[in-house]
Amino acid sequence: MTIRRTRPALALLSAGLLFPMALPAAAEALFRPLPPAARDLDPMRWQKRPVLIFAPSESDPAYREQRALLEAAQPALQERDIVVLSDTDPAAGGALRKRLDPQGFTVMLVGKDGGIKITERTPLSVERLVETIDRMPMRRREVQP
């Protein structure tokens, strides 16, 4: 019975169709692969601040460094509604990779409004990421008592 219930969900996930759906905060993973079929981040707009990481492979030194930096700062990322989406397979021809055209390693911060706030070709420090977000008017409203 469980298998029948999960098969449609697995099929949708593998097709990249479940990616945009909002999940309850407790069930949502902070680090996720960026599905090749994801054409935009509109379903996350006004809810999440995506950090996109594009790399030639999972073994890329800059990618590994960026992941380590972000993994060490999980509470700060969660507090700021960040979700980290990684595309480490250029050959998969991901729709967002094609549209944004990153060259080699690239990390981007996307605001809740959908605008790209930071683009770096080297690992982004958590301090710069947090400071950039904390200066945003929307974030200031979020932390007001």
C-alpha cells in the first residue's frame, strides 16, 4: 500500500514537478538538488531566499568549500528562510543553468522578490550572505517586534 502511494510522488519528483511545491517548514530540506526541469523559482517567491550553487561537479573544490561554509551556518540560514539549491551536472542541461548561464563555479543569492542580489564566482562567505540579507527592507520587517 505504501509503495502505491509513493510511486506517483517519486515519478513527479523525478520529472521535476514536485520541486516548486511548498512543503511544511519541518519537512523542507535546507539543501536540495536543483532539478533540471525547474524553469524558474517563482513558486518560492515571497517565501524563500534561494542560494543557487552551480558547479562543474560535486567534487569541485569551490563547491565543496561553499557547501561546508553553508552547512556550518544552518541556523542562520534557516532563520533567514534560505534554501540552498545545487546544480553540479552541467551535462544535464538544467533549464535555470541555461537561462542564468553560469561559468564554472557560481553562487547566487536570490531575494524573496525573485531578484538576483549577489553573484560570485568564488565561495561566498556566510558573513557577506547574512549581512546582505539583513540589510534588505523585507528582512528588516521580518525581524521587527
